[in-house]
Amino acid sequence: MRDRLLAAEKVKAIDWRDGTLYLLDQRALPLEEAWLACDSVAAVAEAIRAMAVRGASAIGISAAYGVVLAARARFAAGGDWIAALDADFELLETTRPTAVNLSWALRHMRERLERVREHADPLAALEVEALAIHESDREANLTMAQLGVELIRRYQGNPQALLTHCNTGALASGGFGTALGVIRGAWLEGMVERVYVDETRPWLQGSRLTAWELASEGVPVTLNADAAAAHIMKTKGLTWVVVGADRIAANGDVANKIGTYQLAVNAMHHGVRFMVVASSSTIDMSLATGEDIPLEERDARELLEVGGKPVGAAVEVFNPVFDVTPADLIDVIVTEKGIVERPDAAKMAQLLCRKRLH
Ligand code: MRU
């Protein structure tokens, strides 16, 4: 199956070329395929903050390249360039609070930095580390797609109707995608009759990005308002909800795009299985439960405006863009290290002791 998945890798959203980071600007999709060239850490930080690049894995990978750009500038300026990099790490770290892949990637870059102090070419060594982070995410995507597809094959007849939320595809990762990677893999294996895509208010990752990715591959896709999900579970013979994650706590609680929690509650009520797909870099063992995960709130204009035009009454707005799904609503978490069914603290700890499967 791996070869079929590799052959299907088409969309690429992050491209490191000749010392510049190119990002497919997700604010412009699907109307325009515009590339943003980032040649400084400030440009990368702004791209993450403004969501030109988004999705937990893609944010982490971009931040790693951001460190390479920062190091290049600090090194050229001379002096204690390694100490000066602290400010750049801080800048990147504070761009978005929820996806832990960001801190994970920065921690890896910092560890590498400590080891290259005396290196003949420290900038080249940092670049190698960023490329490795990118490549390992791509590999993890392929492994997770295979594991998730086997679960879909195991539990129900085929073909099946699936539902997903937000965007977890090639645009949100270093390769094939996490949850959308599983869905794309299942489609390639002939197991998918239709994919329902929540539009994912307020930023519309579903209608603008996921629908675009699936349609461009010929996957039968139906777009629905977020509020239609329970009705779809009741009436459309849905078998699985498949979503990604921005941070998974030590007990298996999952922070993901706002609306994921209500999907899990509804899935439990309707007997629809609930799968979370995320690489192990999304797991934060330092947080005992999801209660401790910082949840980003964004600008009121995301709710009060459409396409820059005011549409809502000018009242107080609450705009959390992530929520936490308790572990006991989750059937299975799929990572590149293996799967965890009915997650809990003991099973999550056991998972992290494992090596990668492939
Ligand atoms: O605000 P976003 O678009 O960055 O949120 C993205 C999600 O919630 C995804 O489900 C998650 O990051 C997993 S993508 C590999």
C-alpha cells in the first residue's frame, strides 16, 4: 500500500529550496494557489501567526526551517550568535499556543544547536535537522495511513461513509496527511463510498482546504455545515469520524479544532466509531489531562465578518478555535508508533516506549 500512497502524494504545501522557505498560502486557497517566500524568521513567524501555514505538523516543520533562517542571520551578524537565537526561538514559540508539534520541533532544533556549537559548518547541520524533521513527518504520515486503513477494513463492511473535520491533509503536514491521509488511503483501497466534510467554522478549513484536496483527487466528497453532523450520523450510515489532533495529553485527552468535542459526543450517541490520527510529536506527556492544554482564542472578526465584510451584530464574541475531547469518547488513536484503542494514561505511556513501526 505504501507505494500506492507515495504515488498519490500530489499537493505539497511546504518547500525548502535554495535557503528559502516557500509556503502555499492557505489563506488564498482554493481560489488562488499563491506561494509565500519566507527568507527570515520574522516572515516564518508571521506566516504561522496569520495562518498562511497551519495544521499542527506543518506549523512544527515551518518553525524548524524558521530556526535555520534565524541562525543564518545571527551567524552573519557575528558575536555570540547562539545566545542571540534565544529571541528567535521565543518569537516562533509564541506564534500559536495549542499545537505542541511547534515546541517539539523547536526543542529538536535547540538540541541540535547545542551539539553543533563546535561544528565546522553549524548552519548546514541545522538545515539537515530541519530537513530530517520534515522527512520524518512524511514517513509518519505513510505509516499512520496504513494503520488507519487497516482499522477501517477491520471494523465494518466496505465501502463506507466517513466524516472529517478541519483540514489534516497534505496542506497540514509534511506529506500525505494525518486523518485525511487515512481517508485518502482508504479511498485508494476502494473502501470509501463518500466523505462528509464539516465546513469548520469560522476559518473554513473544511470547505476551503479539505474539500479542495479531496475533490482534486476524485474522492466523492460532500460538504456540510458543522451543525449538520449529528443529522448525518443519524441518516447517512456513517461508520467513522476521522480527525487529527493538535495536542494529546498523557491520559489520551485530545485537543483539536473547535467542534471536535461535539462530534465525539454525537458519535458516541449514534454508535459511530471515532478515530484520532496524529504523529507521536503531538503527544505531550508533561500534561496529565486535557484540562491543562492551552486553547487558542482568535480575533472576533473571524465570527463577525465574512470576506472582510461585517455580517454579525457588534456584540461580545467568544472564539475558541480548539476544544478538548475526553479520552473516553475516543475509540482509537493512531500514531506512527502504533495504535491505542480506548486510550488511557497507561496505554499512552506504553505507546511512547515503542519504536516507530516502519
Ligand atoms: O487552526 P488550524 O487550522 O491550524 O487547526 C488545525 C487542526 O485542528 C488539525 O486538525 C490539526 O492541526 C491536525 S493537522 C496535522
